[in-house]
Amino acid sequence: MGHLTYLALLVGCLVVTSPLELLLGVRVYARWRRLLLAVVPEFVVFVVWVLYAIHAGHWDYSATRTLGVRLPGGIPVEEVGFFLVVPVCAVLALEAVRKVTGWDAGYPAEEAERPSAEQPVTGR
């Protein structure tokens, strides 16, 4: 069962954050283009970095804690999954905080929630 450790952690991350999408309705998956814009650059940079580190002998992965499936360059399939799952969970968490608190998180004004009619907008 030890070989399922890394995979179990990734599944756990998705299970723990799934209520944010389902119950709070943060619509992260519905806005898939925005999600890709957030995840793909990080994914590319970190996969290249890990491939370099594996090739240079800086990093190695336990065969007893992974499935043993290696992709080209020797990167475990779980590591590739990590670079997808963790950012998606982070975006889910960020969007949940935005929804619950009303925080605009630095989004452009046209994407932030508009003030109500009773609250006049002051000049900047």
C-alpha cells in the first residue's frame, strides 16, 4: 500500500477542496480558460525544473511511495499530477475566500464585484 502514498495525497487534496466548488459554487471548473491561464505556466516551469533536477541527480523519488510509472525524463506520474492538482486546489481556495469575504483579490475593476447603488463610488 505504500506505493499509493503520493497518489493518495493528491486525491485527498481534491476531495478536501471539492466542496468549495460544489457547495460554495466558486465556478473554478466552469471558467476553465481562466484556470488554464493560472495553471499552465506554473506547470511548464516546474516540470522543466524537475526534469533538470532529476537529470542532474539532485532529486529522486521513492519507488516504495510512488506507483513506479515514470514518464520521459524519469519524472513520476504522481509528480506531474502534483503540478496540476495543487495549483487547482489553490485556485479553488482563493476563489472560495473571494466569494465568502467579497475580496476582489486585485482583479481588474470590471471583474470585481460592483458596489451597490446605495454606495457611491469615490474617485481614485
